[in-house]
Amino acid sequence: MTVRGDFNQIIHTVDRRYREFENLHQRLSSVLSLPHLPGKVLLHRRSSKIIEQRRQLLEIYLNELLR
């Protein structure tokens, strides 16, 4: 996951499990209006292309949260 800040363009890369994003989304949604959280990928569909697509969607999700 890569998150870029607008102020100083620092790039952070962090490894997280999908359930951590679900937990974050659930906790924040009780007090904020949030963008849609991308869905979870089924275990039998773990091709590198699918994983990269989900990574990109989660990156977009996090960047929208930071706006």
C-alpha cells in the first residue's frame, strides 16, 4: 500500500491484511461518511493480477480517506 501526502510528497509503503482495512472502515464509518471499501478477493482467485488490482483499489480508498 502506498500513500502519498500532499504537503511534502513523502511516500510510505505498509503491509496490511484486508481484515485490518475492514476494521478501520467499520470504526470510521460510525462517525464519518466514507468512500466504498473495495471487496475481498476469494482465496481461489489469488492471481497476481487480481491481487495487484485490489492493492490499487485499496490505495485509492486510503488516499480518498486522507482528503
